[in-house]
Amino acid sequence: MSINSNNPVVEQPSNFEKRVLRALLVLAVLAIFLLPAFNANAFSDEAGIQASSVEPGTAFNEAKRGEMFFFAWPYEGKRTAAALDGEWEFYWNALLGPDDFRSSAATLPEPQMVSVPGPWTDYMLKDAGEPVPHEGYATFRLRVYLDETLTRDRQTLGIYPKSIASSYRIWINGSHKGGNGIVGNDRSGEEPGSFPKTIYFEPQVGWNEIIIQISNFSQRNAGIWQSIEFGTAEAISWIRVARVAAQVFIVGIFFVMGLYYLFVYFNRRQELSALLFGLLCLSVGVRTIVLGESTALFLLPGLPWEWAVKTEYLSISMTALTLLLFVHREYPQESFSWAPRIGGAVLLGCMILVLALPARVYTHYLTAFIWGVLLPVLLYAIYIYGLSAIRRRKGSLTNAVGFLFFTVFALNDMLFYSGFLATDDLLSIGLFAFLLTQALNLSARFSRAMLETERLTAELQETNRSLERTVEERTFSLRESNDKLQKAYERMAEMEQFRLRLLSNISHELKTPITSIKGFAKALRDAVITSEAPKYANRIYERSLLLERLIYDLIELTKLETKQAQFHMMETSPISYFKELFVKYEWELLEKGIHSQIVLPQEQNADKRYIVLIDRIRIEQVLANLVSNAIRHTPSGGTVSLILRLEEPGEAADGSGCAIVTVKDTGTGIDPQMHRVIFERFGQAVQPPGAEHRGTGLGLAICKEIVHYHEGKIWVESEPGAGSEFSFYLPMDSKRKG
């Protein structure tokens, strides 16, 4: 079923679909031509004998004047039966039994020969010259002659009266064999009950008599209107069981498919076509199970006859209604908007009448219902399917062929129930073929849906992978941005903290020299100082130099701590570089009256040279600061040693090579508690009493920042009165001379 296939999509059927459609089309055409000639009750040539004019061995296929002769079974297989069709004796308004026929023939009414099967409304009353009415009662009688060769083994025979309306009793060879309902001579005395039964009897050589009493005051149909089949007990039993099994099989398929489509609808409510098609399957399933072999009455013998007939008519109306709505739902472009409303109103009205009225009333309008309601619905559906196939809507070709098959069997049932065909109820077969085409269309649609789902799933997976990569990239980018922002924030926080501390320190440290400058300058201005004016002017000059140096050191330290200072790194041989520096500052020491000592390593490996990556000017600044501090704290006559020691890779504690520079003096020394303080801003060791303050307290902090930038470390070893030993190391590498 092409659920929601109402979009105007052109579909090209596959090769398999084309082969199936061609086969169904051929079967449909054959059915159209063969159904009118089909007679389910036909049998082989050797059926019966006319008693008055034939000799043994001659065979006719129908009864004559109420008699039928069998000299040989009219079939070869054991599971086939003959039909007791032809002329039967008919006694209108008379319920005659075996005893009545054994009495004098003069007391019996004159029989009328009628054709069986067929409703007795087709008969003409011989005396009155008018048709037999629907309501009334009558007796049917047939004598069957069985040759001795057929009864020698005394095997049990059987008859299968399928449709006798509306109640009947059967006698065979004078023995009552049962029936259906209660036969009465008026409406109050009758109880209808009509469903197929199998009746078995022991045959006798020669004539075998079959008497059937029938009454009808309950419905439109009356009399024996379908063939009575005759054969061995095995054949009759097998026919009954096979037909019931086939009906149950078909009904089971209808119910399973109906429930399947209902479940589809309950799981996906927008699939209204699934709901309608499911109801269509269930409607035909219900109709099938109460007609034909009447399996519902066989399985539920307590079901009232009236409600069984109502179920039959309601299921027909429901089938037409769901078919009309289903077609409109599937192809709205080809449908008329008024058709479902008008058709639905008419069919619902018919269903209400069936529920409100008894069967003896509404069954008389069956012919009008068939040709006035069901046929227009069928023609409308044919028009819609045909137009959609011409316009090549998606799935319409398969649906059109399947519905053509359904139409053939629907027309058969219309003609059968109207009395124009002597076939049987075959609508279930037509719907079964229609269901197969719908299933074919549904499987093709599901296959396309699965392929589309797989394609979309693959695209979705690729999109998800791409999205994951994008998310990862964006996350990484955001993480980097966050890290940068965090670092920037931390840097700004540090700068802000440093700015506050710097301003605080500047305001504190600049206060003393500025105060001195202001005091000396004011004294000179006011002529308070006259004789020693040059001396105080010199003091102002010295304080200005100190102030200038302090400002310079603060700016330099700020640049270093905020990573704004520029470094120009270059590979340098440590021995030659520091040898040059030591010699340069040796003269300055001598000028101060301080002994100097230079210690350099011996270059033992001529094929190697040692490399340090440094900013030469910045490292000289570190050494100059350390030498300046040593000169300041070493008295004249003391000693300052400049030492360079090299540790090759593997000798140092951390496994890396380094160049260690040490400035050692014999000065005043530093308390160990001050070792960490002196490397902080404005950190100064405690000066001995009487010592002149000449430093800013920023030099060692600047040295520390420069050494740290070179990935080195600076430290001090000192005791009060034992001198100081300042050292720093720089990472070193060794390279072979090329």
C-alpha cells in the first residue's frame, strides 16, 4: 500500500513488478470472460439417468421429472462430488413427510416440476399463474436411483446442502436426518437457521428418496438457491473441511493484515491510509466468515441467525465505506471532495437501517442496494485508480491492476446475489489479489524508504563526524582563547598589582632623596648655608643621581617583570666572554683599593667548545651589579674573586650542562634570614652602624629577572662578617667544531 502516496510523483515499476502486473492483468481478463460460464457445481458427464427413456449406462448431468439415475460414479477421484441439479418435485404450501408419500397417490397434491438450484421466487405457480411469493413453505422431493454396483460395498454416502433458506428438515429413505432452524407454516412458528451442514446416510439398492421441507418468513432468499452436492461420505467430509480450511486461511490473512495496518496507524497516527486499509481488510474478513461456508456460525453455533445476517449486510456497507475513503485518501488530486461525504452519508444510513430493521424487511432491498449504492462506489474507485494510473502517480499502476482484479470478483458477487449468475461468493478472492498488489507496492515503498533511510543515516553520520570535528576545533580554539584571556587577565592583574606596589614603593623610596634635595635647596635659597654651599650643592647633586638611578632601575624592573624588555640572544663561548668581562672589572676593583682574583676553567678538550645562549649586554648588567655590590660592601684591602666554573652534561645534578659564575667578596656578609629578601624589590640587607646607604634595593631584583629569562638561577651564600658569595648559572651546550 502506497501510504501517503498522494504526491504527484511519477514511478517507473521494476522488472519484477512488471511481470507480476502482467500476470495479474491476464488473470483478470480471463476471469471476466470465464466467470459467467463458471458453475461451481458442474460435474462430469456421467451424472444421472432419465428413468423413462434411457438404458443402463446412459448418463445425463441433471435430474429429470424428480428422478436421477446413477449407474457409475460421475467422478474418478474420491474427493469430488456430483450436484443434485435439475427438476425436483415441488409442493407449495405443503409440508409432506415420508409417510405422506407412502400413502395412496390420490391423496397427494399434484407435484410441480421446478429447477434446482434457484430461489422459489423464480417459480410460477401452475394453478395461479403467478410467481411464488417470498414467504411461505413447501416440500421438495428427489428420487435417486443407485445401481447395485454402487451399493454393493454398502459405503456411507452423504449430501451437502449449502444454502437453503430459511429453515429446513431433511428425510432420506424415510429417516429424518436433521436440518436447520424450525420449519413452520407461519412467521410465529418458524425459527430461521441457515448454514451449511453435511448429512450422511446408508444407501439402498435402487431408489433412494430425498425429502426436504422448507419454510421462509424471515428474509428475501427462499428455497434451495445453491446446489446440493452428493457423493461418498469421505468426499463430502473432505469438501466441507477443505472449504472451511480455505475460508479460515483467507479470513486469517485478512485479519492479520488488518491488525498489522491498524498497528501501523496506532504507532504512526498520520498514516490514515493504514487505518482505512486495515478496516477494509477486517470488513471483508468479517463478511467472508459469515458467508459461504459460514464458518462463524459453525464455530459459534449460539450466534443468533438475525445477527449473523445483520453482520453480513453491515460488513458489506463497511467494506464499501472504507474503500471509498481509502481511495480518496490515497489519490486526493483525482478524487472529488463531495464523493466521500455523500457516499459516507448514504452508507452510514444503510447501516443504521440494517441495525434498526429485521432481516425480513431490509433483505428485500438488497438488489437496490447492490446496483444503487455498491456499483457507484465500485465505478468511482475504478475511475480514480484508472485516472491515477494514466497520470502515473506513485504506485498507481500496481494499485490499478490489483483493483481491476478485485472489481471482477466484486461484479461476480453482485450478479450472484442478484440471481444473474450461478457461481458463488468470490469477493474474498478478489480482495486477496488486491491485497497482494498492495503488499507488493508496500514492500517496494518500504525498500525505497529503507534505502533512503540508509542514505540519510550515512549522511547524518558524516555530518555528525564533521560537526564533532568542528566542535573539537571550536572547543580547542575557545580553550586557547580562554587560556590567552586567562593569561592576559593574570598578566593584567599582575601588572595592576605591580603598578600599585610600584607607586607605593616609588612614593616611599623617592620621598627621602626628594626631601633632602628640597631641604638643601631651601637652605641655599634662604642663605642659611653660606660657607659650605658647595658641599650642600654636591649633596643635592648626589641625591639627584640617586633619584635618577632609582627611577631608571624601577623602569627597568617593570619592563623585565611585564615581559616588555627586549632580549637579543646569541650563541656565545662562556670562557672567552666571561674572561673578557672579568678583566674589564678587574681595573675597577684595583681603583677601589680591593684585591681581585680571576679563576677560569682550563680548556682541556680542544675538539670541543662550550656554548651558552645569552643576551651579552644583559648578562654583563648582572655581573656589573654583583661586582658593584661587592665593592660597596668590601673594605679597602679586601678581596673580590671572579670565578667561572663549567659543568658538562651529566656532571650537574639535573643531568644538564651549565656555566656557573660566582662573585665572592670578603665584605661584611649577610644574615641568612635576609638571603631571600635581598632578591625582592627594595630588599636590602641590614647595614652596619655608620654605613652610608648608597643602593636602591632594585639591583638584585633586576639580576634575578634577567637570569630567570635565561632559564637560570641566582642565589647567595653568606654569613655576617664572613663575606658573601653570589652565584648564578646559565644552561650550556657543547658542540663539536665544524
